Amino acid sequence: MRTASPSRVGDARWRGALAVLEEMRREPGVTRAVVAQRLGLSSGSATEITARLRELALLSEAPAAASGRGRPTTVLGPHPEGPLVIAVDLRQEDWRCAVAALDGRPEIVEAGVHAGRGPEQVIGPIAQAVRRVHTRHGRRVRAVGVAVAATVQHGRVVQAATLGWDAVDLGALASDARLPLLIGNDATLAGVAEAREGAAAGAATALHVMIEVGVGGTLVVDGRPVSGATGAGGEFGHLPLGEPGLRCPCGATGCWDLAVDGRAIARHLGEPPPDDPRTYALAAIARTSADAATAAAVGRTAGSFGGGLAGLINALDPDVVTLGGLAQPLRAAATPEFEAALTGGLMRFRRADPPRVVAAVLGQDGALHGAALTALDHVLTEAGMNAWTAALRP
Ligand SMILES: [Zn+2]
């Protein structure tokens, strides 16, 4: 049997093999016959490719349940000894560490609440968790993907307003620098996950918008985030769609961030800025039916969100918009205000056929899924596969 060697990664046959792996990633449990049909492969080629992928410990095959008169086929899944990635979700208050195989389904193995606010207090325990997971799975672990509630530029955290950090080095999360480290903004990674396996699956151009403290998101085209020259794009919250002159912690004025979250609701109610804008917003949303002043403040905030979202739609022209974090509860709590501002802000030609605006489905796990997907993308690059085939040799 011909076997793949590192020198052949990158050739046309290897690209066929990657396409089969992508089908398995998109739909674990898909049959070989269905993959062959989708990719226009003969049954013989499909059989040859899957055999090669099994040999490289990238794919497993199990007999599929017989169906009708078709030839027997197999069900494709990740290989039980195949590559793994570690996915980390570093949030404002806590963190989670997961492991994912090539099918990209993160399984959470460790979690914790930050012991303090300083970068060392936050990063140290997570780095220890990554090292433990790496030790447990050894060379099967190929990369670490990190979702962080921060602005990420050139793969590094440059500013994290909600954590109170400026530039911070997350290099310790690479398990003693031995693993490739892929760091991404949490909202961007959640958007990638929604576009590839969530509410926008199948859409070529998907816009994800997420409110937590402030608002962020990403445009995802063909499964990849559009993040600009340095990776710091998608900071929708710092478009000047808020109140002119109001100073944002980012350093700019008039930012949309300050008009759509718990800080906005508090301001409209004449209350001081809340310590935890997310919790404050959730509490306000919960009491809108009982309190008219709160309902008005939430309605005004939902209107600011809808109007800004219309601007993003005008500018970016997505097929579908997914709403993450507090965006969907805010819309649901003040639907008339949200819809009026959204429709009013859309250019006239769009109003007859606006993009669908739907709730994200991965919820709090979106960023973690996105971190796993991004790390797996790295594993499946030519360099990543060369490293894997080298690691397979005794
Ligand atoms: Zn700002």
C-alpha cells in the first residue's frame, strides 16, 4: 500500500484527503459513500483515501448500518489515537480548558474562577491546567487555541478592558512553549463557531454580534473571520455609534460599546456605572415587565443596538446575522424598539429582503468551540500535518 509521507503533504492527492477530513469535521458520523458523492470521488478513490487517513491516525471507519440496496459503506469519525487540541476560554470572571479531537467537539476537562485580577493570578492556574492536559495526552496534543475577552493583534493580547489589562503575554499557555498557540478574541471565535457549526452554518457571509460588556463580533466569510491586517478587526463596539463625546475606556469617544450594555441601561436610569455591567443588564432585562422606567431604559438601549446593527448590515452585507451573549435577551426584552431602529436604519433597498437576524445557538460555548476549530485548522495545515506524521514515527 502506498503511504503518505511528509514530502507528499500538499500535493493534489493530499488535498483530496484534506477535503475528506473537512467533511468528517463538518459532520462526524457521515458515511464514506456520502462524502464520495459530495466530493465527486469514485468509490475506489474514497476507499483509498480513507485507508490512508486511517493509517495516519486521522480517521476511523466503522461499518455503517445497511441501508437499501446500496453497496456497504462506513461511518467516518476521528481516530481514537488521532491528534488533539487544547481549547481555553479565558473570560472576565473565570476560565475553562477543554480537549477536542478532529471533529472539533470540545470536552471541558478543567475550569476555575480567577483568584485575582492581575495577569499572573489569572494566567498561572490556566497554564498549569494546560500542562496537565498536555502531559495526559502526550504527543497527540498538537496545538492550543485560546479565546480571550480582549483585543488580539498579531496573535497577542494588546488590550483587555474588561480584565483591566493592557498588553499581556499569554505565552505560558503554550505548555512550556512546546505547542503552537493560537490566540483569538472571544467574540471573533464565537462567530467562527456559529458560522461553521452553529446558527449560521451554511451561510457564505455571516455576521456575528455579541454583547457582554460592550459589543463585539466578526464577519465570517467561507468559515474564516475577516480580522484585518493585524487580526484586531471586528471591534464593532468602538464604532462611533454611541453618544457623541462620551469617553470610552478604549480611549475613543462616542463608542457604540457604551450605548448597548448594562452601562447604558444604568445611565438611562440615572444610576452610577455598574461594577458588573453584564449582571446589571440581565437584572434590568428581567424586571422590564414590572418596572416602566427600566422598560424604557432597556428599550432605549435595544434601540441603540438595532440602529447600530443596521449600519453594520448596510456596510457588510451579510447573508445572516447571529446574536450572541446578551444581544438576543436585549432584543427579546424590547422587540418593538429593536425592530423599529433596525428597519429604520437599513437602506431602503434592503428593507424588502433583509438578512435573517437569529439567536446564536452555541451560547456560552461558542468561543470555546471557535478556539478548538482554529487550533484544528492549524493542525490541518501542511506544517501541522508534517509535524503530525513526524510525531507518528516511533
Ligand atoms: Zn471605545
